[in-house]
Amino acid sequence: MTHASEAKAPQVLFVTLGCAKNEVDTDRMRSLLLRAGYGEAGDTDDADAVIVNTCSFLASATSESVERTLELAEAAREGVRELPIVMCGCVPSRYGADLPSELPEVASFVRTDEEDGIVSVMDGVLGRESVVPSASGAAAGPLASPLRTVQGASAYVKISDGCDRFCSFCAIPYIRGRYASRPYREIEREVSALAREGVREFVLIGQDTGIWGEDLGEGDTLASLLVRLGQVVRPYGAWLRVLYLQPEGMTDELIAAIRDVPEVLPYIDIPIQHCDARVLRSMNRTGSAEEFSALFSRLRREIPGMVLRTTGLVGFPGETDDEFEELLAFVEHEEFDYTSVFTYSREEGTAGARMSDQVPEDVKLERTQRLHDVAEELGFSATASHVGEVVDVIVDGLDTDGEAPELIGHAWFQAPDCDGAVHIPEGEAAVGEVVRVRLTEAFCYELEGEIVRGDEEGEVA
């Protein structure tokens, strides 16, 4: 008879779709499962089960999540063996009641607020007696060292979940629930563990990072979080980067923290979505071109040399030609370093989907392309402006696809997986190492550079 401790650990394949928040959620489920005696598979051939962590932010993301799940089911059938699929995340949270009949190929559906119970779910799917009975949910206690979907020198750290804004184009509050800050001690433990493992950049994320702490009732603010985390990562020489700051969250205290805490990068991500006051009100947002322009002027004045990223949403119901032209002119005037451009998607269950004055698809696409062209022209110019600088670069990996291997990394003004990379054709460095690099060429959002060494930064390695 084979004892449980001698049996081969069930192998789970993790497939993550969507945003960085889903990567963090997958990491947590992986950590719980590994601690409970599961292993991680590299592909379907080695897997005993698959977890698909899905995205449902847009209709296109939902379709991609369903298609990927069906592809995995088909691969299992072609392999003539049973491969249970567990669908987690945003699709079950948004469409849970309808899914069992629509997707009989899936063994179990797990909403975002149920993911800490993944061990019990997987035990049930595989008919496995739990080796570690307390390994799921709140009873599990502090997690083992946090694991990451992509091993490297940068790690996303989720400081909050959910959203209370209810923007009329967005389904996130219906998927993720109301806003909830993670307590400081929990964040600090995760950051400390990752820093000890070699992480040199922490990207703080949430649906609305600027209001972190307001619901904790202890006077906590994002600014105080940055000050405390700066002290935590200081011995490791690590960076702190914050994404998804709403304009209203840019308080005096936060501006001072970004300016004065050395570990916090002067990289500010403020998704304005639009600049016309009427469109913003219709989106259930606040602000205007004048207010945003005053904020950005202040930021540039108080944080010299900062990088500014934003997001523009084109084709919202009722957007007129003049209102679009105002957005286009505003983006050109502000000269953002990076601008993500999205075409409005009519999302089921949102207030925007019920509006009668929907913009025709061909008009939306034409406006999207025009804003995208402006954003690229500004972004390419901003990237090229760094040529000649000597900067710290975190080495993310080695690219072997070209004629010769080259190191790939990113500088402080490039958010990982968002803003391009630094290519280093010559020189040696380990993944996770921070190297000094002279930037020599630019192409679109990409830069090329040479490692410099010695006290003189004029020498090339």
C-alpha cells in the first residue's frame, strides 16, 4: 500500500491571463498549493490538473479566457486522458451562475474572493485527501515565501483589491467587489521576503492605489506606506514603483513622498481616461483639462525629471468630434512619456452599456488610431531623449532569438512589461543584477546600451 507521504505529488499547470493583479493572485494560489504538497507542471503533458486564472475586464478578454480554456480541454482530449480544468478569477466572478451549463469542460469555478480556498477545491477535483488540512483559507496563517509567475528581479505587489468608483465604463467593482486595502504588516512581510530572495523592484498595484489605507481606520495613507516600505527595501538597494494613481489621490503628502523617498521612482502613472469635463461626468469621474493641466504642471515643477504615464479612453457614449479633438490636443500639449489608448467597449452590466448615444464602431476605431499615432510620436521622442544618459538597469533576462545573445533589462523610467526595454548586445551580467548602462541608441520604445564600469563611467565593459 502506498502512503500519502510517498505518493507522487499532483502536478498543477498554472495559466494566467490578464493584468498583473491576476499574476499576484496566481502566485498566492501557487504558494498555497505547493505548501499543501502539490507540484507545478511545465506543460499539459506533465499536468494532473490545470488552473486558468481568467480576465473579464473587457468582452475581448472574456472571450480569450474562454477560448484558452477550451484549447486546454481539447489538448487533454487529444492526449486521451483526463485533465481537470479549474477556472479561477474574473470570469467566474462576473458570470459564475451561468458557467457550469456553458462550460461543462470545466471541473470547478472559483471566484476571486474564493481563491484562498484553492487547496480544498483542488483536493475535491482530484479526489485527494488533504495532506495539510489547514493549508487553505484564513486558517493557513502566514504564507510561505511568496512565489512569482515570472521569476526575475521585479515583482508586483498588490496593496489593495476592489474599487468603489463605479466608473460607468468599467465592470471591475462588479467583478472584484468594494475597495479593500491590504494591511501594512501583510504587505511588509511580502516585500521583505521577496527582497531577501533577490527582487530589486517592487511594483505596487491595485485598482486605486492612491487611496490605500483610507478604509483601515488607522490614519494610514499611500504616502506613509511608501515611507515605511522605503526603509524596508533600503538595505537591498531596491526600487519602489507605484501604478494606477487617480488624479484625486495626488495629495501634498504623496507628492512629497515620491519626491523625497529615494527608493520611490519618480514615475507617475495617472490614468485620466479623458479631459473633457462633460465626458468625465458621464463616465462618473471628476476633473477637466484645466484641472489636469494644473496638476501635471505642479508635478513637473516639484519632481524634476519625472516620467508621466496616462491612459486615454476613446469613443465613450456621447463623445462628440469636438470633445475627441480636445482630448487629442490635450495629450499633444502635455507630452506624456507614455499613453495607453483604449477603445470604449460596451461592457454588460455597466452604466455606459445602457446609454443610448453609442459611438459607431468605425468612428471609435478612427479616433483610436489618431490618438494612438500621437501617443506613439510623443512616446518615441521621450524614449529617444534618454540616449546619452548613464542609468541603472535591472537585468531581466537573456534574449537568444537574435543572431547573438543579448541581455534585456529596464531602466527606472520603464515599467516592466509596459514601456519597452534596454537591450545590451555585449557584456555579462546575471538576471536580477543592477548594472550601469550608457544608452546609445533608440528605436520606438526600445533602447540599446553598453555596460560601463569603474568610477569613471566613461569606460565600457
